[in-house]
Amino acid sequence: MDLHKLSTAKTNEEAVAGKTGGLLDLNETVTWRATHFFIRQNLTTKITALQSPIYFVDEQLNGIFKSLRHQHIFTQDGDKVIMTDIFDFESPAGILGQLFNRLMLTSYMRKFLMGRNQIIKQFAESDRWTEVMDPKNYK
């Protein structure tokens, strides 16, 4: 969760309810507060699937989206780990929401996730991961 907060600093994400630190486990929830499109909003998600260390899914329980499901998949490729995000969302407001998705939101979310993943990559590929996780738990 600490790495999530660091990787989303541009939107001022902070955990405000549920589990607010450490690693999330199956069925745990967290409410994130962030600013997107100049709107301060809350998003409550739940870990609905977990197969550590290769896969987890978080899904929106409450928030601005009509639905949101985010899959995180980690695969080994030689000495590298490939992280794949599958981010499925549906906006509210019917046809207006679909138009907003097409014109702005899909591109915004792609850029947001790519920027976030770049920061995660920097931590994972250096000793910086020890800033957010206790190394004695991972030897």
C-alpha cells in the first residue's frame, strides 16, 4: 500500500478507511481518496482474488465508476518478472459516460497506469523496494 501511495503521488492518493498500510490480503478492503479531473473522490476496493505472488484482483465496492475490476498478473520470463494490468471499467451516465470514456477517460487511465507502473518498476528493479517492504520478510 505504501508503494501504491508513492506511485500515485500526482493524484494525492491516500488510504483513508479499511486497511491503510502493509499488504492487502484476500477479502480485505481499502478506501482511497484521490483527485482526478480536479474532483476529490473516494474509491473503495476489495481484493476479490489472490494467488500470491502471481495474481490478484481488486474490484470497486463504492466509487465513481459504475464498475471497476483491476487484474494484476505477474509472470516470470527468465530472470525478469513481467507485470500485466487488465483494467476494466464502466462509467456511469449511459451514453454520456461512454462518450466521456472515448474522448478522455480511457486515455487518461492508460496514462495514469503507465506512469504508476513506471514508478513500481523503478522500485522493483532496485533496492528501493526495501523502502516500502521489510526485506527480512522476503529473503
